[in-house]
Amino acid sequence: MRLSKAARISLGAITALILALMYIPLGVVFINSFSTSASLTWPPPGFTLEWWGRAFQSAGASEAILTSVQIALAATTIALLLGTLISLALQRYTFFGRDAVNLLVILPIALPGIITGIALNNAFRTILGIQLSIVTVIVAHATFCIVVVFNNVIARLRRVGTSLEEASADLGASTWTTFRLVTFPQIRSALLAGGLLAFALSFDEIIVTTFTAGAGVTTLPIWILENLFRPSQAPVVNVVAVVLVLVSIIPIYFAQRLAGADATHGSRG
Amino acid sequence: MTVPIQTRERRSHPVSSFLHSRARLRLALLLSAPLFWLGLVYIAALAALLITAFWTVDTFTGQVKIEWNLDNIVTVLTGSLYQTVTMRTLGVAILVTVVDIIIALPIAFFMAKVASVRWQRILVIAVLMPLWASYLVKAYAWRSVLSHDGIFAWLVSPFGGSTPGYGLPATIMTLAYLWLPYVIMPIYGGLERVPNSLLEASGDLGAGSWRTFRSVVLPMLWPAIIAGSIFSFSLTLGDYITVNIVGGANQMLGNLVYTNVGAANNLPLAAAISLIPIAIIFVYLATVRRTGALNNL
């Protein structure tokens, strides 16, 4: 569509405005992390580095971050494995019940988290008789993370087709060799994008976690919920949030670069 | 689906050639682990919860009693509290979704069709980055933005405006804000798949920008828009934390479920209430299935 210059400029202006609105609350969080007012009044009455110092000394925050990273890594690994298997099955085969399997993968993200949470809580405690622990959180998180890996991988499989795999098999490569040398490089960046999203979903999940975490398992969102409404702790929580946003630039940037490189170097087959 | 070309038997890879001729077996190997996980962990848990809705709670011990009855279902269907809260939750979910789609369309269009490759990459990062700031911190940031001595009041008071305060409008604004990246990304992906050549062809045939958007882009974009809407709609339908932080005294379906699991200790009633969002989501998914949206999530 040959957009007029005016249309392009107004679209650009709308985009800039939306992004500005998206970043205002984050900016408020950033500025409040330096505010001398613990109750976060605006404009801040003065500026201090006290909260940043306290955040970096907070044992609770660093332990919670560590717990969340462990859970997110484990859940992402399971999701990558199961999501890849299921997308290969749904993309490369037609079979009875294919739509049902598709729905089954989507359901954990389509149904509200509180339902997944109480269903799993009930199943773990009363049906299976398992104590809630860090493992039950990982199982719960992996269940709703499968879908994001699945979506990324199946979209890539649809695009690359099967001709290269058939050529590999014709040339005598075993099933495993074909996967390792042909299929895997083609879906690598999709796995990274899906894995990153799964990690982010698990890292920030609060509702399902509330219902599946055992006593003593404090993930970062649970720690934040415990501390957010304590007046003297709210600015420390703001510091943690700012640090996480800044750190997140690194993986997002590399995922983007890898995806971009794949697109230009002809992974489309 | 292409039919695999039959290759001659190769002695060097007995497993591979065995698998090669048995598509059903390969499929079973691929599907067994994920189906075991989803079926055993998820569907069994969900089914067990739904069955609980037909049980009851012993008023003395507070334990769930296996005593089949429809009391909880009747309570939920006829109680005016549940009807009011269901309508309120549904209204909030629809409004949040509509607001998100209206905001997402221009920014996704700019990203996919106007921006240069370099800017495209920067914009994707800019849209995704807020997802990494904690959900709770962002909801709480809106509480401070909308408070009486917050930045909203500070910005609009010179023009005689005032903050909407805490309530349903604040809930809708905050939820629309929280889910926006989830709606922008599928729509952006959908727009990237609309070939530029089609847009040029439409322009060559004399259609203006608006006509091209309506007759060429929008029909191809529907599945992506609906895919995005599934996120904002279903995430809103189950939310109880945001409405606690910025919603004043308003309750949504999630709050009712939460109270009955926690303070009221009535899992059967909580299960009966959860049937409402489950039913709504299933109707929604069944309606949009034909558009192919589920392949665009």
C-alpha cells in the first residue's frame, strides 16, 4: 500500500504516543526507585540511593530471584522438549483427534490461571497426596509453557516444509542424524524465541504459583506480593523491577538478532 | 501432507529404516510423552475439579464430602451475586480486549509495513520489554499513577481534570496495559504475513489506504486479531489481583473463586463458580475455531 507521507507520519506519531504511554508507568517505577518518599507520592519530594543499596543487600530478594530462575529454567526445559515433540507430531502427520490434541495444548493458557491453579492444587494434595514443593510449581509452569514453544516451533515447521528432511533421508542419514543436522538448525531460532517467552511467562507467574508452591518456596512474584504493600519495602521492590527490565534487554536483543540472521540467511529452505 | 518417498532398505540404520516405514509408530513416539503429561497432569486435574462441583462441604469439619448434589450449580446459576459479577467480568474482559485491539492495530501496522528493518527490530524489543517488568509491579505502578497525588492527577489537574480514582475504569485501563504486548505481537506477526505485493496491487487498482486496509488487510488479519484477543480476554476473565490493587471494592469472578478456596474453604462452590469462565472460554474458542485463529496464537 503506497501510504501518503501524511499517513506514514501520523502512524509513526501514534506509535510513538502508544510507546510513550507504555513506558510512563515503567518510568514512574524507575523514578520512584530513587524517591525519598516511601509512599510513592508524585512528584518525588527528593532523591536518594538508599533503596538501591537496600535492594542489593536484601537476602529475600536475591533468594527469590534464584528460586524463580531455577523454576523457570526447569519449566522451560520441559516445555521445549514436549512442545517440540507435539509440534512435530501435529505438523508432520494427519491423524484422528489432531484438533483435540491442538486444543489440549492451548487449553492451559486459554483457561484462566486461577482455574489451572486450584485444579492442580486439588490434584496434587487431595488426589495424589503429594506435598506442595518447588517440583509442583515446576510441573504447573511447564504445563502452560508448552503452548508458547509449540506455537513458535509449529509456525517455523510450517514454513520450512519437509523437502530437506526427505533429501537427508534419501541420502542415507538416520532419523536422529536428520533431526540433528537438518531439522534442528532450521527450528533453532524458533526454539530460542519460544524458550525465552516460556521463561518470561514462568518467571512472572503469580496466580498458578500461589496455589502450587509449597511452604518456604518463595518465587520473585510471591516475594513482591509480600513486600509491595509494606510502605518501607515498596521502593525496594521498584528497584528490583527496574533491574529486571534492564537485564531483560540482553536476552531479547540476542533472540532478535538470531531470528534476524536466520531470516536473511535463508532458513526458509 | 507429502508422502515420504520410500527409500531402499539400509542395513546401516536398522532403527531408522524400521521407523521410516512405520509412520504410525513414529507418530506414537512423538505424541506419547506430551499427551501423557497434558492428559495426566492437566486434564485429569481439571476433570477432578469439575467433579468436585457436584460434591459438598461438611459444615462441621470443613472437609469436602462426596455427596452428589446440584446445590452448588443451582446457587451459581440463580444467585444474583454470581449473575452480577459474571456480567461485570464479561464486560471488563470485552472492553479490555476491544481497547487492546484498537491500540495494537496502528502500532503493529507501523512496525510491520512502515518501519525500516532496523527500526522494526528496535520496536519489537520496545514492545516486549515491559513484559519483563513484574506484573505486580506494573499493576502497583498504575495504582500510584492513578492515586490522588499521583502523576495522572498531576498531569491533568492544570486542565481541570482529575484522576478516575480506583474502580472499574482503572481496572480496565490497567488490564489493557498489562496485556497489550500479548495482543500486539500476534497482530504484528499476522501483518508480516500479508504480502506487500497484494497491498501494491490493491493500490494499482485504485483503492485508497482505507479501502485497502478494509478489503485486503483486515480479512487476512482476522485470525491474528482473534489470536491476540484470546490472550487479553482469557487473562482478564480469571484475574483477581489487578482488581484488588486498582479496582476499589469491585469483585470479579476470580475474586469469588479465590475467596471460596481460601477464606471460605468451600472448594465445591469454587469449582462450580469456575465452570462459568470455563463455559465462556469454550464458547469463545468454538466460535473462533473456524477462522483458523488457534493456529495463530
